[in-house]
Amino acid sequence: MKRILRILVGTILVLIVLVSVFLLVALVVYPAEYVRRVLAWRASDYGDYMNNFPMRTM
């Protein structure tokens, strides 16, 4: 049981470190406002073209 718990905790820690490194690299490469906007909105516009645009036939 302790081995499974240790593996689970280790996996979670590795995932946290990977996400943190990814976000730090994104903050270095892109402006902070852009990164915050991407994290807040995520894929909010996904499928808009297929579902909503254009409203009239072309």
C-alpha cells in the first residue's frame, strides 16, 4: 500500500513540476497578459466557425 501511495504522490509531483515549467516557459516567451488571457479563456472560441459563423451562406 505504501508503494502505491509513493508512486501516486511521485506522479502528481512530476505533473505539477511539468505544468509549472511549461507555464514559466510560456511567461518567458510570451507577454504575461497573453498567457493570462489564454489560461482564462482556453478554447472558448472552439467550433465558433462551424457552429456560428458565417450566419449567411457564402
